[in-house]
Amino acid sequence: QVRLVESGGGSVQAGGSLRLSCAASGRVFSITVMRWYRQAPGKQRDLVAGITRDGTTQYADSVKGRFTISKDNVENTVYLQMNGLKPEDTAVYYCNIAGMGLTSPFASWGQGTQVTVSS
């Protein structure tokens, strides 16, 4: 079983920055893709950013140029650096990591971390 632990959320004023972290632990053999999603109250969960094993990244249009996703292959950790935060970035942020465990594929979710941006 692969467990994800998120950290780094909080409250900031518009224009501020936060860095989210998500660490995978357990029976991880390899990781295929690491993603960040967010869900605002009353809305669906949307993809924010993703990074593949070879380092290819993708971003939602709403965060391009402001957010940066990166990873540490040794620590099985994915990061989301968020700069220029806007009130509309307020949401619960979830990480999702997929790959191969020691005996089978896995796709796990983090517990979620609240990001609140005030104007």
C-alpha cells in the first residue's frame, strides 16, 4: 500500500506564495506520474498540474506562469510552488501519484491541504 502525505497549505494574501509538498511512502517500486488537483467549495475537482517520470510537465491554463510543479525522485516527493496567488486559487489541493508497487500498480490520493487566498 502506498500512502501520500501532503503539507504546506495555509492562508496568504493575494500576490503571495505557498509551496505544497506530497511525499509517497510504502511499497513504491516506480512512479509514472504525479499530479496536483484542487477542489473549491461546490465545484468539481480539477487538474492543476502534472509531471511524468521523464519530467514532462503540464499545467491548467489558469495557473500557467504562476505555478511550478517539480519532483524529487529519491524522496518520491512532488512539489507545487505557487506564486502570484489569487483569491480564485482558494481550494483544497490534493496530490495524486500513480505507478508500480512491489507487486501491483497503484494510484493514491493525498489527504488534501487547504489553500486560502484573501484579497
